[in-house]
Amino acid sequence: MQSSNNKPIYFSNYFKIDKAKLKKLSTFDPILNYDTALFVEPLLLSKSSSDIIANAKKTYDEFFLIILKLLRHSKQENDKAWQGAKRLVNFPEYKYTCIGYAGTSSFGSGSGKEFKV
């Protein structure tokens, strides 16, 4: 979504959600026509005041342990274990989240072209 006049378009405005309700729920209100310079620091997940986020640390750790196990079993680039690990790090970028660092648009590439399967 690109704005012709570069005026920020907030998620709450676009989807007609009360900003006060988002704030009460501690929910991020991204600007849809600009990427947000946001980086989720995995080491801080367990320190979150949100139980959902704090509990995500276990899921995060388990996910990357699977990738590490696949890479340990890999004997060479592009064998089955290597391809399995590569598929797991092929993260999409979901529309309307605008989390990332795109240079000229909000149409990101997720984990990047280097990881595309």
C-alpha cells in the first residue's frame, strides 16, 4: 500500500479500530505505507511483561534447534537436510505489518532473496 501524498496511513485508521483500544491492549499500530524500523530481539522475549511473548521464547528456541539439527546432519550444500533447514528459514513477510527495513516501499521480501527456496 503506497500513499500518493506520503501521508502516513495507520493500521487503526485503515481498519477503523479505536486507537485507545489498541493502546489499552498494548498493541502496535503500524503505519501501513512505511516500514517500521523494528527488530525483535529474541534474547528479550522471556523478559516481556506479556505472557504470550514471554512463552514464545520456548517456541523460538525449539524452532532453531530443529534447524541446527538439520544442519548438523547435512553433509554438503543442497542435500536433503540442508534444503530442509533452508525451507525453515524462508520467512514470508505478511502484508500490513510493515516490520522491516525496506528502502523505498513497504513491500518487503521477508527473509530476503538469499533464502528463497
